[in-house]
Amino acid sequence: MPHQHGHTQDLDWSKMLEALTSADDIEAGVDAQIAEWLLTGRERLVYDLGCGAGGMTAALRAAAAAGARIVAVDGERALLDATRRRAEVETQLADLGAEIPIAPASADLIWASGVIHHLPDQQAVLNDLAARLAPGGLLALGEGGLHMRSLPRDLGMGEPGLEMRLDAAQDRWFTAMRRDLPGSLPMPYGWSTALHRAGLDEVTSKSFLLDLPAPLGAPAAEYVISRLRGLLERDNVIGLIGDEDRDLLRRVTDPADAVNQAVRADLFLLAVKTVHVGRRPVG
Ligand SMILES: C[S@@+](CC[C@H](N)C(=O)[O-])C[C@H]1O[C@@H](n2cnc3c(N)ncnc32)[C@H](O)[C@@H]1O
């Protein structure tokens, strides 16, 4: 059965292929650090759930032992195709809201980034994932962190602090997205508590910094601008900011506009990715 998230959440992941791919390119160095932190070299079975365009799958492939089996799972064929192009791994199409295609007590590492929060009952999914870990296996969630910053505070027009207001709009969209998910249950506590409740031990978190200072090279500058431009196409986000901010966002992302040209030298890229982990007890 095809899954519904594309319709219910106003997101079309297959259309997001380009955006996810350029994010993967920019984040490749950080993903390599995360994969090295997660893997010991002894893992034989590793899953990447909600793999997107496969950037982290490729990092896991590179950091894992040569004989390790890496399986990337997603609900979108186009993203699985992209993942296979990026990393030589097995792929599996599945709606994670309906089934977790992992045998009980089998996985040495389950990585899930930016996907659990799209599922209605997050705690139930974590409980289920914990049961699919081999004894001593690790569940790792890429969730939270800090929103990306890339613009100077004062753009020379409009009210300073556009990015903070865009963050607030995206946060309100996120709340509405969760509320409107069919069968959505609140999870009124943090990821550490959720991992403990799933029966996991050694629960901890680590954050990884993506820090590209100004002046950005052409690919990173293009990434920053097209990421902001992408917000203009998301009616459910852009409807939450005022006309003045919408106009400012249009101008700062239009290469023909003086606001865009003036800001180019100061564009930077600063973000934090947080990883929460818990281990299945051996006994
Ligand atoms: C925000 S992206 C994260 C991609 C990647 N893991 C990353 O961190 O960059 C969410 C991914 O989860 C997938 N996804 C969302 N809901 C899903 C579901 N119910 N079943 C399977 N995949 C799903 C989407 O297709 C998309 O690839």
C-alpha cells in the first residue's frame, strides 16, 4: 500500500530529491563524523530508515566493515534509486508507519534521521525498533539540533531577523503537521526519555557542527539561496509570515535583485545536527 505522508503533510519527498541531494553534498563531512562515531567496525547488519537521498547511507557504507550488510529503507522509490546511485547498498521500499522491515533481534545499528517525527506514534515505533536490535545493538536518531543560519541579521531592508521569523514559521508548520497526521499521538518529553522508555541503556546525545564561514564557495552559496527559495514554494510555511517578510525573502533569493547581490559576500552556513543513541541491553 502506498503511504500517505506525501498527501497528509503537504510534503512530496520525491520532489524533494534535489533539495535532499544538495543537503547531503554539503553535509557529507559531518555525516562522515557521525558515521565514525556510531560504528565500531564490528557491525554486520546496519539499517538507514527514511534514508532520503542516501547521504548518510553512503557515510555508513564508508565507515562500516567491508563485509557489513547495509540496508536503506524509504517510502519513496525515487529516493531509493538516488540512494543506490550514491551508495552501494541494498534498498527496501516500505511505509514505516505500517511495517518495520527488520527481523526481531537482528540489527547491530539502526539509524533513523528526520523520519520518526513523521510517524503518528513515535514512542510505539521506538519500542518496536528497540526489539529489532540485536543484544548490544544501537538505535541512533538524528532529531532536533539547531536550525541552519546563513544570513546576516540586517539585510538592509525590512525588519532585521528574517531567519528567526522563518524558523518560527517552520516550527508552527511542524506543530500543525504533527497535529494533522492521522492517528497522531503527542510525545510530551524528549528523545532521551523516549529511548529509555523503549528499554534502551547507555542513552546519550552528541551534536555535530556544520560550520562554513563567509565567504562561501559557489556550491554552498547556491545551496543556501535555493534552500531559502524553497520556502517560498511551501505555502503552509510562507502563509505564516507577513507580506513584508515574503517580499524580503523573494528579494534575497532572486539573483537579479540588489538585496541578493549585496548579501552574497556575507552568506555563511552554520548548523548543528544532534544524534540521540541508546543501546539494547545484552542480558
Ligand atoms: C526529512 S527526510 C530525512 C532524510 C534523511 N534521513 C536525512 O536525514 O537527511 C525524511 C525521509 O523519510 C521518508 N519518510 C517519511 N515518512 C515515511 C514513511 N511513513 N515510510 C517510509 N519513509 C518515510 C521520506 O521519504 C524522506 O526520505
